[in-house]
Amino acid sequence: MSVPARVLNDMFTQKLGSAEGKEKLAEAGGTYIRDRLREVSFARKVIPPQQVTRADCQRSVNHDTLVKIVDVEPKSRAMAITFRGQPTARFIRGSRAEVAFFTISSEMFQKTEQELLAYEMPITKIIEDNSVKDIQEIEDREFTTHIESAVQALQTEANGGTPVALNRSTILAGTVVEFSVRKGELARTALTNDAIVRPIQRPDIVNLRKLLDTNRLRAERLLMTEPDYDDLLQWTVEDFGDRLQSETAVDGYKYNTILGLAYIRTVKTDILRPGNVYIFTRPEFFGKFYVLNNTKFYIDKVANTISFQAWEDIAMSVINVAAVRKLELYSADASSVNANSLIANFIPVAEDALGAPNNRVDQGLRFPQVSQF
């Protein structure tokens, strides 16, 4: 028999009345949040996180926080020599990268005991909706800014060390090199430099793969938004073939790979904006993602006010910037040059603008509406 939500809320407030109850509730909330974060974050699907403790970390010489020192594979090569020849001597030097930790926290949620009893929703549902999803969005937003910085850094380097606009006009004029970022086929033939997202084409994925495969790396998986994935359903029999085309018309695209690549889809279109598709190598060639200890959960009751908060300490770094490439399905420039003044359409929105509600209940938009006097 299920327990009504109001009864659960009442039991919840009673538990908060003792120190033992606070500890147990915090432990339960922390466990639930940790599992939920691993499930929904698309960043964790690209770079699976590693859990570390204080003993695994080092102190930074630049600030008062912990860091994780990551070793980078040293250079080496072979050579052909004569019987009397000697190989070139190389003094071995191991490169290292410092990955700093930072905190992602939910808001400090507060509610009075009396108001909590009026809710039909159990408190665990409130914690899920207001804490877990907020933390995961910031986690993915940070990851998106990291990978965008990586591809733009290589793009700048390939164009002489100076940022150069990449749009339909510069491609036609031959004044830009598409090294780590490439425009889609339909974006290249657009009439103007605009922010319209064109459907992804089969050659787009092949050309995106080549950006990695031609640099002694191997493409492993794609990251795209749900709307860009939906455009795959527009591929014709020439792209899919008879059998797959008939399956797609009935069941949609139900396979786990696209042209041999695993893919990740996300509905977070305010973080990964439509029209941006990223491709990655395997995690060991790419970067690191660390979680320090467990996700923390704080809960307390002072007088009749209940407060709760969740946070995590993570470290995330793209160490090999050459292990990610980008496909742009729009014709406008999305580099730091911002030649078409449209870059706001292509980058993640501000933190405080994430997760805008779809419903309009607070604005009075719900149907049918019944007025009582």
C-alpha cells in the first residue's frame, strides 16, 4: 500500500527533530543525488568520471585548493640507421597537466514546516527537481565551454595564430582554414550568413570524422542535440537503403551507432545549442573528469524552517585539445570574431537562464480556467 505524500512529508519533518534523523536523511539524499547525476549528465558519457579522495590529490602552488596532476604520454619515435650508425639521443621528459577542482552547488532551498505539510508532492521529489537537475546542468555547461575552447584554440592556431571568422562568406572566399571546425554541407551553400540550423547530412558526419582520423586519432562518438538527431529521420533511401529506410519510417532510427560512431543525444538545447555537433576520441586520449569524495548533501531544521542543499567537488579538463572536433550546421560565424553578431545563438545561455520552465502556470496560462468568486 502506498503512503500519501502528505504523510511522507510529516514523517520527514519529524525525523528532522533529532540529530540521528538529520544524519540519516542527509545520507539518503546524498546517495540518491550521486546516482542520479551519473545517469543524466552527457559530459559523463563522453568522459566517465573517476572518484578520488584527498590522498589522490595534490596541493596547488598557485591557490589554496586541491588539484590532480595528470601525466601526459612522452614523445618517442624510431628511425632507420646504417650498421655503423647511432640513433638520435632524446632526454626523456614527462609532461604533466594540472586539473583544478571546483564546486557546483544547488541553491539553499528553504521551506517552513507548516507550508511543507500543504504539499501533495513528497520532499524527495522536490529535492530531485530542484537540486539534481540544477547541478547536472552546470556540470554539462562547464564541459560544453571546455570543448568549445579546445576546438577554437586549434582553429586559431591553424589560421596563423589570429582568430578568423568561419562562415559561408570566408569559406567561399578561401580566406579561412577549416581545421578543427567544419561547416555542414547545407550551411556551405546557404545564400547568407545566418543562424538558421540546416539538417545534418550523411557527408557531414563523414567529413567530421576525417577531421580526427587524418591526425592519427580515431573518432569514437558524437554529441548532438535532440533536434539535430531528429533530422536524421529526413535521410532518404539513398542514405539509408531500402531496409533501413522502411524501418525508420515505422520505428524511427533505433540503432546505437551512426556510420560506425556511438552517439549521445541531449535535450538540453540551452546548453548544447542546436546546430553544434561534436566528435570525440576515446577518453584516454582526450581528458579527465574527477569527482572528489561523494556528492554532499546538507539538511537542517532551525525552529520551523527546513533548509537543504546539495553540492559536489569536481575537476574537469580537456588535456588533449586535438581529441575533439566540431561540426556547425549554420552558415554564420560562431568564433570569437563574431563577424555576424549572432554568436549568442550558438553558445550556452547564462547560468541563471538555464532550465526555463515550459509551463506558464505562474503566468495564469492553464486550460480550462475556472474563476470562482
